[in-house]
Amino acid sequence: MKTYNPNEFIAALKQHTNNRPIPPCPYCGGAEFTTTDSLASILIGKETNGIALGPFIPAGMVICQKCGHIEFFALGALGLVTNEDGNKNGEQK
Ligand SMILES: [Zn+2]
């Protein structure tokens, strides 16, 4: 994966949501949002009794500026994950 770029994340999010505005925060009704310079790595696994470093979902974040609620968006679904061969989303050609 290349280095995360929050501007690319926001542009891809707008493209994939047909430029719809971000809906109000479901918790506080806030309408001001921000993002971060870094992506989130959401660890995934099948064991319920511990956390292991392993597979993860790279995700961009949209954060409510009023209450801090965080929405995650999988970067792969937005076309922003590139594997070592340069293929988008890990696709094999
Ligand atoms: Zn909020």
C-alpha cells in the first residue's frame, strides 16, 4: 500500500457517495466533520479471547467535531488500496 493521503480519501468518498453531503451525526446531530492525517487499521480475526496482530481493514475516518463520533470507511471499497503489484484493491490480474 502506498502512503495514505487524506485528500485522496475525501475525494474518493465524495465520488463513491455521488457527492451527497455527509449526513448529520447520528448521536448529536452535529454537522461539522473532520478527518485525520493517518488511516485506521481495524484488526480482524476469529478469536474472541484476545487481540492478535494480523489481518486488518485499512479505513479512513470521518469524525464529528461536536461529539467525536467516528465513522469508518474501508479504503479498499473506495479504490484506495493497492497491492504490491500495483493492482487496485488487491485484485489479481
Ligand atoms: Zn456527533
